[in-house]
Amino acid sequence: MDDIRLVAGLGNPGEEYRGTRHNVGFDALDLLADGLKVEMDKEKFGASFGQINIGSKKLILLKPMLFMNNSGQAVSAVCNFYKIAPGDVLVLTDDLALEPGMLRIRSGGSAGGHNGLADIVAKLGTDQFGRLRIGIGGKGDWAGRDYVLSRPDKAERELIDKAVMEATKAAMVWLTEGIAVAMNRFNRRMNSEQ
């Protein structure tokens, strides 16, 4: 089986970061793993990961445990080991530029100021990998480190949790039908609900 895909959820390890805006990538990956009944019990590449065969594809789920700014180290190590092309990678991550609860899927592009994505671009040597951004909003002057490492209020949490659930559905569409279909279906759906 040579058709291997990678879904990586970005976040920071440790109990103090659980539930923060910056960890919605971890939240989405955990929900995806639960839905697929994938045990995230392997520790290698500076990450925890699990895998499952879906049809003719092997899907690897990855949570880099090197902190957000070093996410690329784990992603590139897995890609090198399993010979996964960047186009067969989907990264689940937070996005300050999107309102809470919004999703945006892209097949490539800049890191948009996101340090985790920037490190993946640097380590893979390309920006041509899929990314599924989950909106966490930004609060004016308080849109930097303190904001992303804080926890959303109840109303925002509900919006973000809904987007995390949609993100898992979008990841499965990416896997089974491709990124163009996922972009068309989920970018439009989330935008039309606003």
C-alpha cells in the first residue's frame, strides 16, 4: 500500500494548554481519531500518532509534541520516513484572521503569520500542502500570544466546537474525495451560515 496520507493537528503539549484557542488543531485531530477509533498510542518523530487503513489508503494521524513553533520537525520526519508527498498532507490549525467557528481549506499558500505553519513550510521546503484553518477570531490589540493561549468564552467555545466537528468531516472529504471537493463543500457551507 503506497497511498499514504497524513493529517497533522497543531497545538501545544501539556495540560496548561488544553482548551486554549491555539490548540484547536489538537482538538480536531482528537475528535477525528475518536471517530475513526484510531489509538494515538505511538510515540515517534517527536509526536504521538496512530494509523488506519481506509479503503486503499493508509491514513496517519499526527500530533507534534514539540510545541507549535517546531511542528515542522515532526511533520517532515513522518513525510520523509513514509515517503509522503506534501500534497498528501493536511494540517489542522487555528487561525486568528477567521471569526470563531469559520473554516477555510486551502491546498497551499503562505503561513499567514502562523508560526506552526511557517515551520512546516520551512521544514518541507514548500507551501504546497493542505491546510484546514479553524477560526478563533482576534480581539483588536489582544490578538497575539496572550490571546491564542487563552480560553474562549462560552459563546465562542460553542462556535469553535462546531467548527472542530465540521473540520473532522472536511478532513474525511479531503481523504476520500480530494481537496478541491472539500474546499468547495466546506468553505462555502461555513461562509453561507454567517
